[in-house]
Amino acid sequence: MPYDEAVQRLLDGFVASLPSVVPLRALWLHGSLALGDYQVGVSDLDLIAVLDGPISDSAALEALHRSLEAAHPLARGLHCSYMLVSQLDVASLQHPTWAHSEYFERPVTAVTRRELLLGDLSIYGPAPSSLLPATTDEELMAFIRQDLETFWYPAAHRWKRWWADVWVDLGLITVARAGVTLTDGRLITKREALELLPSLGAPTAVVADIHNRRYGASAAPPAGTAPRSAGAPATAVRRNPVARVRRGLLARRFVRSTVEGLLAAAS
């Protein structure tokens, strides 16, 4: 897929530097990059590095990521997990990861594994389809049900976090995407999720707010959302504490009720 010039420079620099720090076999794209919904300056750059052996110098790897962040404004959104090629078939393992300017460990989820194979995009080395075992629909749906039950449903009861844009955006988009996957096994993009949300009963002004921040006020809004004048502009929501609280209340109520419905249907 074509990239913005600044994104291409960042990826080129990462590919050029990474083999000197880790034993790199391949570098794969997932998330919005793989599904064709990447938005410059909004979306994360989600990557998986496949290694022939373990990371011998984590400090050097951290230094590489920090140098990229200092040199490229978009590099703070560059998130990369490092997987041994010998462990690609073990879904439960935690893998060294750089994300949100931190170095930690986390699993490569069933959703990520399915995205990797759907996009099948490599910017270094062999493509995912040549190395990565397939994720079954049963594995994918089991992960999504667990994520809804153990993460999103408890999160919907912790009201203060829903003042933040990231919780509002991810909460509504995640439950819309989860519903489609649990119904027919498909993964949809964030744009498709936003287009679907009004028909699911999501608060239209909140959906319009998410759409405007992700795609810009000039982009056509999802059908069924409130006109621009009917909802507070994104800048007003960010600056107005009352508007943020109201938006958060609407978002978490919708997420909570939708998760309850999805889990009940899956039981």
C-alpha cells in the first residue's frame, strides 16, 4: 500500500537500523496499516519484528526507538513487538514490545495474528503467510469474548477514564468490530466500525466526534449521525469539562450495554 512520505521515511529508517540491533528475519505490518485505514498523525504504526534469535541487548533496542522518536514526529506511534521465529505458533507467550514510549512484554493477540495474515504485508523479509500459522475462527472469537468480559466490561464501570478521547474512541470502535467478528468471523476497519455504530444505537454526536477527530470535519460523516451543528465540535469537547463528562457517560453506557448483549448472545 502507498504511504505518506513522512511515514515511508520513518519505516525506511527503522528497517535500515533494526538489523544491526536484533537478528531480524522479517518485519510485518498489522492494524490500520494492514487493513488500509491508516490515518497520518492519528493511527499507530503497528509492526511485528520476527527474529532468528533472542534480543541480546535490550538497551540498544530501546536506544534505537528513542532515537527514532527524537528524529521523527510520527515515531511515538511506532509500536513493535519482537517475536522469535521458533515461537510463532505459541499464541499465549508474552513478547518484548516497544509501545507508548515504553519497553515491556505483551502477547501478540489472535486479532493481530488474523490482521497479519489478512494484510500479508512485509517491509523486510518473508511475508506473514510464509511463516505464521493460521488463527482459527474459534481462537479468534474466544479471544474477543474474553477481551470483552475481562477488560472492556470492567472498564465501562470506571467512569473517570471515559473523559479521555482514547477511551471513547477505542471503546465504541472495539465493540462494533467485536460484534461483526462474533457474528461472521470478519475483521472490519475502524472506518467501517464508525459507519456501523449508528445502526447499533450508539450516541450519534459521540460517533460524529470520533469521526471528526480521526478523519477530519470535512470528511463525509457516517450515515445516521448528527449534523455537525447538532454536536459539540471536537475542540469544544476537549476544552469543556461538562461536555467531556457527558460524552464519557454516553460512551461508557453504550459500551457496557453492548458488551452485555454480545456476551449474552455468545453464551
